[in-house]
Amino acid sequence: MKKILLLAFQIGSFALFAQQNTIRCYTKEVMNEYEKQHPGYNDRVNHLFDEAKRQTKISNSSRSMADTVYKIRVVFHVVYTTAAENIPDSFIYSQIEILNEDYRRKNADTSLTRTEFLPVAADAGIEFELASQDPNGNFTTGITRTLGSPTGPLGFTPFADEVKSAAKGGKDPWPTDQYLNIWVCNILNGFGVLGYAFPPNNAPNWTAADTTDAAHQGVVLHYPVVGRNNTSPLDPTVAQGRSAVHEIGHYLGLRHIWGDGDCTVDDGLDDTPTAAAANQQTCNYTTNSCTDTPVDHPDMLENYMDYSDDRCLNMFTKEQVGVMRWILQTSRAGIVSGVDITYPAAINNIEQKLFARIYPNPTQGKINISHDASNASCEVFDIYGKEVKSELIRSEAIIDISNLADGIYTLKLKADQAERTKKIYLVK
């Protein structure tokens, strides 16, 4: 097995590294460093992953994953020390476009997915949008810019994670339970690292004291890998904006496809074949580094969670999608800015709007409702479109959903030929 650094860091191939294997991701190393400082952290990450996998198998047996589309609220923090590092908005718009294509499997290169992997290739049903409101409720473009002051001569370093702290010369995050924070900066002057991210470890049955410091949650990207229109890309192998696709996969709970080990180690998912190591930089479709049973597949180097060229990457699998979606239903539920749920036609055929006030949101269980009709029906649906509560209410009422699990729900009020629908965040 090749000796490589792991974690959610991705790396480029400057001339200095031209004769060496490059690292597409540095997340594992950062996690191991955090484990030294906070023993038990990796166990909590693994616990959450195992629960996500279990829930994925249950949900996949009973529904179509395309029923719900999650829209993630994103803020980009550009932390720069030079004009080149202060990338323009257009690079970020391009990056959002790439994320939406790849996570919805609308990327043009899906045609390169090999035949043996087509049965497990999946649309994640996840979309991304720049935040329109800041934490104070003010209008925002979803992009912040900060003149940074890293402590070292090589820019910001992963292990210190200074870019996430104003006190250390970076930019403090917006509330990490409400936004996907993406920091863009100079990471080690491009000496190998393209990005990193902390996977979630705050499973619902763990206490707040057991979770990663909220200030660490998010993704960090080296500035030349943002967007496919970047005018200063590292090289053609990482010029299609897929470093962000990879790192957000970690942020949503996915592991490297080869399991950060050899053929005896797995990424924990059944629909990704084993691999002896990361595939690095070349699209060698003849690579089959491990023997799989009952069917021996080649290495899935087109998977976004490998280290292959951006030009090779084009798919997530069904089980990877299931893990990410379960994470968005639980430990990352607050970053979802919109949920599109496919309901039966009978629920969608009323066009007039019912004027109503529905608060607080997020809620710990009690929802205050006031509306301009004498009576209305109130229905609450879970993320799969299943009705979990229904009752008739007067013009003012309090609905109690505290008996339901934390997550995202849709509340629908109907009165005569008018209706009002609102997404509700339940966080107890």
C-alpha cells in the first residue's frame, strides 16, 4: 500500500511534488490530531456512521430517496492575504453550480460511470444555495471577506485550524448549526493540502459535551481549487471544483472509499468495492487492487470520495447518499434552508394562500399558530411526506410536536380553498 496522508485535505501537484503521489484529502490526519486532544472523538464519529448506515438500510427498503430534496444554506468565508487569494464572487458561484450538478447527478460526465457501477450510482437529492440572511437577519450575499493574518509563513495550517478563528487571524464561523461554513484561504502555500473537513460526531443520543467544538464544523478549501473557472488552478487534475464535493462528503459523514487502509479495511458501505489504497491522479480504469466477493469489481475510482483526478470523479453510491441524507435529518438538520417534499396530488391542488403566523422556528416542541380563518386543519408531515400529526384548530392555537424526534417537518394549514405551508425545525 502506498504511504499517504489522509483526512479531508486535498492536495495539488506543484513542481515540488511532481514526482510524488498527491493527497486529495487531509481529513483523517486532522481527525487523528483531534483524537489526541479529545480522546474518544473517533469512536463517536464511528458510532454516528454506523447508526447512519443502519438507518439507511431501513429507509432504502421502504421509500424512494428522490421523494425529498434538501437545500443546504451555505456561507463562504474568503480569508485572504494577497489579491490572488481574494477570489471573486464568480468562482464561488461556479462552485455552487458544480455542487448542485454533482450532488443531483446532473453532471455532464455521468456518461463516464462504468456499466458495472450504474446500478448503484445515485442522485443524492441535495442542493446548495448561498445564504440570503446573516445570523442577525440582515440581507447577505452569502460571501464574507476578511483580511487574514496567519501565524506562519506558509499560510493557514490544518492542525491549528486558525482560519476558523478571528482571534487567530481568520474568520469566526456563522452559527455552525444553521449554516454550512466554507472557508477559502491559502493552506500551507499549496504544499499538498487542498482541503479538509470534520465529519459529524454529534449523534442524537450523545450529550453536547461529547461533540466536536462547534467552531470546528465546516469545510476549508485551498483558494485555487474553488470553481471550474478559477484563473489560478493548481493543475488540470484539480480544476473542476471537485475538492469541495469531496470535502462536503466528509462533512456529511462519508469516509474515503478505500477506508484509509489496505484490502482488509473498508469504508463501511456495501456498494463500494474495496481498494488497497487511494487512486491518485490518473483515470486507470484497469485498476483492481483487491478481490471482492461475491462479485469482483474494479476499484471505483470515479467515486467522489477517492483521490482520483477531478476528470475521473462522477458519482456517489446509493448507500453513500443514504448516509448523507440521514445526517441531514439528524445532526446537521439545522443547515437545511429548504425541503421540497413530493406529496400526493390532492395535497398540492390548492393555490390560494392562507395568511398565518407560525412561531417559534426552530422550536423545542410548542408551535404558536394564528391565522385569518375561523377554523383550519393543521397537518404535520415528516421528511418522507408521512403525516405524523393532524388536528382542527381555531384562529389561534398551540400545536405540540414535542413527542416527535428532532429533525425537519412540514406544517400545512388548510382552510376552505386556502392553505399555508411552512418548514419547521424541531430541536429539543
